[in-house]
Amino acid sequence: MYVNLFLLFLALPVTVHAEKPLAELFINGSPTYTPLPYEPVVLEFRFKNPDTLTPIKSFKDMHGKFMHAIIIKKDLSHFAHVHPNFDPSTGLFHIGLHLPTQNPDNQDALHAFPQAGEYFIFSEIQLSDKKMLDFRFSVTVLGEENHVETVTDSSTIEDGKYKILFDPITVEGAGGNLVLFEFQVFTQNEDGTYIPAKDLQPWMMMGAHGILLDTQAKEFPLQDIFYKHLHATDADDEAIFRFTYFDRGNLKHKKTYRFWIQFRHGGKIHTAPITFQYDSKKF
């Protein structure tokens, strides 16, 4: 099965796209606003044609959303995944943070900036004639920062009533490597034992979503940070999610990365991070 997947990736066409749109982020209507932790604010994203400077108003939805915005604290201690609303009459995207919301896919907006410090925002859109594009912004949240050091985890994540086993596998190829990130989700019984989770539910047209980031992000210019938004198909009977990534040398052997998996169970979205050292020799 892994070999067949690898051959499929090799067969995918490579398309060259034109210059990216110009992107701007405004907070409460200002490009320089600096919020406080948990301060109610409105984020607004604007995109312009780089040649005419006119607003872009046509976008394609990705997994049922016109934008995915990933908010990550620079020390990697906090993560949020939100979906700004799109106004086709103006081309603007906007979302309220730390404000009540009934949208089950925007619950992370309630705690997007919980602490002082610097945050990265990776906004993802797709134009009608292009592949998915990501645009990156930095936001400073005022106050005294409590910096957290990122340490490598074991291959097991324990989060409340959930236990998750993580297993990355590499399939070598001449043009690159197919990397499989496998997560097996367990739930805890009343007697304290764990069994594979039942009734894992799709979320935004996929089995699970995942964000992969270089843990040395704070040492690079924002635009150079290794960042990938990955997707898994539905979990199998053993509650295993499989994410695939075709690597052409971006993942570095023995380098440390952080992966946030998000899945839906019991009607709620669960997020679990794991920090790991990538081993390109593990087959």
C-alpha cells in the first residue's frame, strides 16, 4: 500500500503559479494594533491583486471553508485553528476573537491570544486559478511573557480521557520520501483501561487535520519557517489516522518538529500536540 501511495505522489503534476496576491492583516481596523491577552478583537484579512491593487473577491472553499487561519505562539506553547468569515461583496475576511460564537468550527477563537508574547498567524486561502496559498503575519500581545521551552515528547500523548500513539514512517524514493504520520486514538474506560476510540467523526470533510511546524521557528524569518497543513482520511477500525506528506528534502534528519493533530469525537474538536525528532531512516 505504501509503495502505491508513493507512486501516486510521483505522478502528480507540478504547476507554476503567478505572483501571490498582496495580503494585509488589520486588528480592530489598524495594521499596528497590539492587543492584550483575551482582549475581544476583530481580525480582518484583505487581499489585493499585485498588479492593479484592487481587492480580490473570488476565492474557492477548502474543506468547506474559504479561509483557515492557524494561530501559534512563537514558543509553540499555544495553538488555535479558526475560520474567518468571507464577505464576497468586499473580498474581506473577518473573525471576532475572545467573543461568544455559536460556530462549532470556531471554538478556538475563544482563546486565540491567551498570554502575552508573539504569535504567528498562518492564513490559508485558495484563488480560483491557483493552488492553496498561505500568508504569514506576526502579532504581539502585550504584557509580561511566560516563555515555555519546547521539549521532545515520547511517542504517546495522554490528554485527559484520551491516549494517542504516534508513529512516523518514511518510504524512500528517488525523487523524495513519502512520510506517513500515523496516530492511533484510544479512549479511557471507567476501569481506567484504554481501547481504540469508537465513532470518530469527520471534521471539515476529512478524518482529521494536522499542522506540522519546525520547532526552531523562532530562529527563522517568518516567511522561511517550515509549515504544513496536512489531512488524514477517516480513521480505520483500529482508530488510526494516517497523514501523508511527500517530502523533497524539507524535513531534516534528526531535526525536531511539532505536530498538532485535531480530530472530532463526541461532537467536540480535540487538539493534541506532540514534539518529535524526525528520523528519515525509519522505514
